[in-house]
Amino acid sequence: MTVKDAVVDRLKTLCKEKGISPNELANISGITPSTVYSLLDQRRRDVSIITIKKLCDGLEITLGAFFSTPEFDSLEQEIV
């Protein structure tokens, strides 16, 4: 699993837990829906930490809570 995959999975899980769509997440986070859908797109590789912070603010969680999951803890090193 890549970092990007872990971020996408985490966002989808949080939306499901909160009972909101990606469009609703964008609206409560103060970013455009196209930004969220672009982030969820598998073809896009890079993810901005600022965007993740805004999404966390909308979800009313900290960055620490966002990244504190076994999926992020088990990611392989990016340095080869």
C-alpha cells in the first residue's frame, strides 16, 4: 500500500463513519469538491498536507488522529 492509498482509504472510512459524501466533506472543509475528488483519484499521486489538514478540520479531528492508524504505521519506507 502506498501513502496515497492509505490517505484515500482513511478519508473514505472517515466519510463513511460520519455518514457524509466527499462533496459534503469538501463543503464543510472549505475546499472545492473538485479538490476532494481529485485527491480520491487513483491517478493523482501527490497529496498536499495542507489539504489533508483542511479536511481534518472539517471532520473535527487532528492530523495526529488522521494518521494514527495501523495502515500508516505499517507503510514501507519511501527511501530506497
